Amino acid sequence: MKILFRTKAAYHLYFSTMYSRKRRLEWVSGMSVGIDAIDNEHKMLIAMVAELSDAIDSDNTDEIVLEIFERLEIYVKKHFSREEELMVKLNYSRLEPHKKQHQNFTKKISEFKATLMDSYSVSTAEEVNLFLFNWLTNHILIEDMRFSLPAHERGLSDYQTKKQTGLKRFSTWIGGEISLRQRIWLTALLPIGGILLLSSFILFSGYQQLNNMKYLLAQNEVMQTISTLAHSLQAERGLSVGYIGSDHQQYSSELVAQRNLSDRYIAQFNQAMYGRYTTTQDDISSYVDHLRKKLFRLKQQRRDIDQENGSLPEFQLFYTQLITALLNLPDTTPPLKLRSDIVLNIAAYTLVLHLNEVGGQQRFLGIDVIESGHLTPKNHDDFSRLIGEQRGILHSVDQLLTAQQKQQWLPLYRGEAEEAAQAYQSKIYQAAADDQLASLSSQQWFEVMSTKLNRLKSLADQLFLDIEFDVNQNIQTLKARLNYSAIGLLIILILTSLSSWLLTYSIISPVRRITKAMKRLAQGFRDFRFINKFAKDELGEMVDAYETCRINLLRADIAETLHSRRQDFNLKIKIQEREHFRTLASIDPLTGVLNRREFNKRAQYELDMAWRYGRPFSLMMIDLDHFKKINDMYGHAGGDLILKAFSATCLSRVREIDVVARLGGEEFAILMPETNAKQAYELAERMRIEVSELQVSVNGSKAQVTVSVGIVAWSKRHQKEISNVLADADSALYQAKNSGRNRSVIFEEN
């Protein structure tokens, strides 16, 4: 199924490089609608707009720009006519809205042409050009793209696709006419359901048994780790009891070595537990967390033992609880359906581990009795309880082991080591009765019991090996059964694969092509499009989303370039204005108002406007009273501060159209367009009063100043010479000074 295509011209220009270094709009293959005649006209229109842009950038004459605009107007009408004829052939549903857009654009072109002919300027031409960029590209990418698919379906497109085989054409038809959900249903109804139903029970049962065996094998590894760690902690417990009982005089080096060994086994235990239980097994997970916390507290218990913080019963209880918790961990796992011989071996293995713990408790109890030098009634009861537990566990182990196992392993739990332990325990009882416990060696008792416990550990290891052997053998048997079942099913699936190939291809192939298109889009290519029909399903929505994304990216690229072009244009204007003002140097550097040269220019302009249109304007000349004395009193720096404050006051009171200027020294002028003499006088009085109330901080003191103002309103007798107006204003100013200063005077002709 040919989904993606390129334009026939295949320019291989991408929108990331759509504009040259001069930001010139160019055609790219992603803008193709698939009809060469339409595409060629689009190229010509874009070329004309780009030519217009170049003409504006080069500051060409308005005649050249208008000539390009006239050619563009003619070609647009020709192009729109061809598009509308094509849409009529296609019976295009959006024909009328499309024609309406054409008519509006044609009308807009005529308006732009009239605007340029009436008052041509570079900025106006640039605005027109930017509008053309935006409208043309958006029209192509949105409106014209919509009729490209109907044109291809009607055979009016110029795209060429490779010849397809019969199977691929059939698969293409399925992809366009049948939804994805329906194709999945068809695949599910292939004639393999019955055979799968018959085989499912065998496969499921075998698979479940295989998983149980694998789980048990993993559990056995955990149990072996627990057994080793518990055995090491039992020895550490006994040595700790001896170390405490001997007032920290004996067992020091042995205890350190045993702690190091226990730490190594704890690390192995943590590694074995890592990630083994999921969050769905809340009970097991919480139990393991509880164990980890106890193991973490072991370090603190060791420090307390070394620093003699705490009592011996507390330490014994902690170790016993920790070891018991370790041995009870397998009981928290869910039960499994297993062969009876494996179940019996697991039960025997668990009992031997508990038997080892009972022996460990008996070992540290004997050390405590020997080191303390007396056998209390409680110690005697504990010994009796432990002996009873041992006998019960040994009896249960005898019941679980086979005759062959008993014959092979009897010396490990009823041999010389057991007899030696019983003999030494009797010796403890006798020495306690004779008050001779001090004659016994707790070290010897520890070694005798350790030998017994090591034999029990060996028995547990042998049981572990038997369990592991049986489980592995069972796993191999189950795997063979599953393999045979899988081979049978595979033969059936091969026989039905040919009939399902077409349906599979119709699902996978579009997804792969969409993936390829999205990768191309992510790499910056915008020219891949979909032309084959898709059903209204998930794949169709994916194609629509891709096409929307592609068009939006094209529009975003265009918008970015237009924005950059507009910024460049605005920056160019600002630079020109800045250079212009720098050249004129029109601002008085001290006060920030206009200087005399700029004021004369503005005043002459207002006079010309007044002369031409008969509009009123007034002018006032202002002089700071006794400014020489101010300079003598406060210095030139203080005088400058007063001049700045006065200028700021003037600027705050005048309108935006009024012009404030410093003519020189302490002499200022204000030009007031659209103002008669009375209005000017009112403004002058307000400013005069405000200035008189102004207090300027100079060298720690408050300086005040007054002003005299001469006002004149322009009339025809001034002719077109601003010097005449200035002379009358100066005369009024002179009169204000002679009248006592700090006043405003309007020039009277008489």
C-alpha cells in the first residue's frame, strides 16, 4: 500500500531552509497539492511575492513595485479561475466558501493597488507584502490541500505510484474499507479456536506446574541462605553469651570473627531478597521489611554488648526472636501444589532447621550456666523444655525421612555428636549439684554443641540437595511436555498462517508507514503526505493527526519567518530614526527639552500650518528672574539643578502637542499649537505660580525662583517669519520684567 508520496518536481527543499539569508520566500515540495498545473501557478505566485519583497528591500522606485503588483493581480485571477474549474469537476463540497475567499482576496488586491498608487511608501509596501506572504501560504496549506485527496481519488492527480501485486492491492483495499477492530475480529475467527481450546488445558496446567517448580527452586535458594545465616547467628549468640558471662574476658576474637561471618551472610540474604517479592504480596513484603529492620538493629545490639549496655536476657531474647523470624519466613509464602516426596523433604528440611535452633538455644543456655557458676530452677526448666522439643522434632523427622535417607543420614542427628552433647549436659547437671560448675569449661561446651549443630547443618544441606535434585528433574519433565504441546500448536499455526497473512499485513503495514512518516517529520522533512483512503478508525485518526501536525509545522515555520522579517523591518526604521535624531542633536543635554535649532524648525512648521489653514497658535518666552544672583549664591551646579527642576515643571504642565525649548542660558520658550492668547495666558499663570512655589534642594538649603513670561498669539501681520513672532514675545517678556518680574504679560499691538 503506497501511503506516502513526494511531488513530481521533487525540489527537496524543506521549510527549515524555506527562506534564504535575505529571508526570501521560496517554494518547497511540502506545499504541493499533487496537480502540476496548480503547483506551477502556486510557484509563480510565490515567486512574484518574493520579487516584490526583493524590490522593497532594495529600495526600488514605486513604479517598479506597482509594475510587479499589476502582474500579480492579473496572475491571481487566472489562477483562481483554474482552481474553481477543477473544483467543479471534483464536485467539491467547499466550492462556494473557496470561491468567496478568492473574491475577497481579489478585492483586497485592488484596494492595495489603489493605496500604493495614491501614497506610496516603503513601510506601506512592506505591510502589503507581509499580508501577501501570510494569506498566500495559509491558503495553499489549508484550503488548497483539502481538495488534493479527492483529486487523487478521481484520477486527476499527477502523482505516480509503483505497480502493486494482487495481494498488496487487496490488502490496501482492506485497510481503506475495513476498520481495525473489524480486522482483529476477522483474525480471531480463523479456524484455530477449537484446537486452541483443546490444548489450552494441557498448556495451562503444565505451565502452572512449571512456574510452581521454578518458584520452589528459587525458594530453596532463599531457604539455604536463611539456613546459613541462622546457623551463623546461632553461633554468634552463643559466643555473645560467653563473652558477656566472662565479663568480656573470653571469646573476644572468636566473637569478632563470627560477627564478620554473619555480616557476610546478611549481605547474601539482602541480595537474595532484593526484588524477589512484588508489591502484590503485601504480607510477604511486610514480613521481609520486618526482618530487614531486625537485621539493621543487630548492629546496635552488638554495640550495646561491647559497651555493656543492657542485660544478658535482653540480648538472648533479641537473637532468638531474630533467628525464629528468619526460620519462619518460608511459612509466609503461598502454598504450592507439589509432589508428595518433595513436600515431605521440605517438611523435614524445615524441622531440621528448627532442631538446629533448639540446639543453639541449648548451647547458649549451657554457656550462661557455666559462666554464671550456678544452675537456677529456671535454667533447669529451660534445659528440660529444650530437650523435650528436640525429642519431638527428632521423632517427626524420623516419620518424614525414607528408610534409605535414615540409613544414610542417621549418624548426622543420632550419632557421636549427639551422644557427646548429652554426656556434657549430664556433666553440667552433676557439677551444679556438687557446686562445681567453675571446674567446667564453657569453651569446651561451646565446641561440643557446635559439632552437634554442624552435623545438623550438614543434614539440612543434604535435604536441600535432595529437594533441589527432585525439583530440577520435575522441571525438565514439565518442559518436555510443554515443548511437545507447543510443537503441535506450532504446526497448526503454520498451516493457518497463509490465510491470516493478508489481514496481518493490513494492520501492521499502515502502522509502520505512519511511524516512518512521523520519524521523517521529526527530522524536519515536511513533504511526506498520505493519499490512500483510511477507514474512520484509530489509524485514520492517526493519519489526520499527522497531517494536521505537518500543516501546523509548515504554518509555524512561515509565521516565524514573517515575524522575523517584521522585526527586521521595525529595527531598520528605529535605527534610521535614531541616526536621524543623533545627526540633528536636537535635545538640550542639561534640561532634556529641545534646543534652539530644533525649536526654530518646529515653530516655523507650525507657522506654515497656521498660515496655510488659518489655525491659531501661541508662543510664550520665559526668563528666570535674577538668575545671575542664583548662580552667584549657589554656583553653576546649583543653577543647573534649578534649570532642571523648572524644565520638569514645564514638561509636566504642557500638552503632548506643545513644544518646550531652551533658547539659551535661563531663557525658555513654549510653542502651543491650537491655542489662543487667553488660553496661553492661563497656562502661563499656572506654571508661574507653581514655579514660585517650587523649592529646590541645593547644598543643603532650599532655593526658590520666579519667572517672567511674555506671551504672543500669531496673527497675519507676522507674515510667515517666525522671527517676527519671537520679537513680539520678547517685547512682552521685557514688559513683564520692567513691571516688577514674576508676572505674565500678553503682547498688545498698541
